Amino acid sequence: MSTNKHYFRALTIAGSDSGGGAGIQADLKTFAALGCYGASVITALTAQNTVEVRAIHAVPVDFVAQQMDAVLEDIGADAIKIGMLFSPDLICTVAQNLRKHKVQKIVVDPVMIAQSGDKLLQDDAIEALKTELLPLATLITPNVPEAEVLLGRSIHTLQEARQAAAELTCWGSANVLVKGGHLKTEACDDYLFLGDENDVVVFPGQRLQTRNNHGTGCTLSSAIAAGLAKGLDLLTAVGQGKEYIAGAIQAGSEYQLGHGHGPVHHFFPFY
């Protein structure tokens, strides 16, 4: 039986979190909650829970490429979210395949450190991230520690975070969202630099005291990618993504899971 219905298709290229709060698992939950069909390319396996990352097993780069080809040649993707890539070879392989498949809407979350403090990106991968992947991105979504690594300097104030959003376009991504949650300030505003308008849009934020903040960056970047997959413009997609993650954090704060940083509640609109 034929049908005229089509899914909004979102693809995540990221690592697997065995604890379910971040990475591929958070991305797919977010896509589903926001009305998208989610597909995945797994770049690394982690032995991880709410307390720590015990081990990381990188997926061979040729197999990552095969996953990308399999999904994009058949299902396709209206938008792609990219998270943990771990090594220079992996970054170069993903970038090469993105160019091959002529993907247009790409959100890059430059994952470097887990909420537990464990490193998720090799030191020698930073340069590959800057030169190979960031130039392909529609949007990059670093938090303050990630922005500090990319810029090679410290960021302490909201004004410095705002300035960093514009500076981070130097590697070719026209749009940058710097997330202010890690700043030791009362407010935790996010700053979106829009390259076409050469302007910064401020998304005000207030802190919620909760330990359940594992996977917030993954979830926000996936929510933005879901909005782009559904045809929203970037500013609207970021705004709706911010509303979604705020609701997920608020709802998740009421739950207890594990002994460390618990997850947000991805399906709070439904239960």
C-alpha cells in the first residue's frame, strides 16, 4: 500500500553511552521526543554510568564509514548531529564522508570531556576537529571548557563567552552557540552568533540546582538538529531546542537514578 507520509530524518554520529544518559542514546531519545526518525552511526563504545567513564573502545574508522554509507545511501538525513569522535583519523573519515554525501545541515557538538571529568577526545584530535570538521558545520555548540580549548584561552565572564561565540567562527562554521552553564556566574546565558547577520542572540538562562545534568550538551545539540530536520530556520531551531532542554532538566531533577550525575528527562512532554 502506497503512502504520502514521510519522516523527518535525523542522524546522529556519536559515541554510545552504556548508561543511557548521553551520546547516541540521548540523541535518539531526543529525536523521537521531537518527532523525528532517528538513525545512528556509532563511533565509540563507552563503559559508562552516572559516576564515571570506565573504558572507551573506538570503532574502526572503516566501519564508521560503512555505517555512514549504509544510512545515507538508503535512508538519507534531513539533518545530522555529530558528537564524540575521539581520534584524528575518525574525524577525518567522518568529514570525508560528509563531503561525499553532500550533507547540508550539520550540528557539531565538540565533545571533549564527560560530565564526570573523563576525557572523550584525544589531545591530537583537536587540530583535526578545527581543520576538517568545523568548516563543514552549520552550527557548533561548545560549552565554555570546550570553547576555551578551541580558542586556547580562559573564559570567565558572560561578556567573554559572548565574544567567544563570534571568534569561534574562525574555523569556517558560520554559526556558533556558546553555552554558559559552566561559568561561575549567577546567570547561565547562551550566546548564538549568526554569521549571516553578524550578530549575537542571547538566550537567557537561570540555574537549576540538580545533579541530573548528564547529557545536557548531547540533548541540546540533538534537539537543534531535530528542528533543522523539520525545516525550521536556525534561530527558531535553537530557541525550541533551548526550551526543550530546559524542560528536560527541570523534569529530570525530580528523579533519582544512579549515584552520580543522572540524566535529564527526555520524554517529559509525555509522562
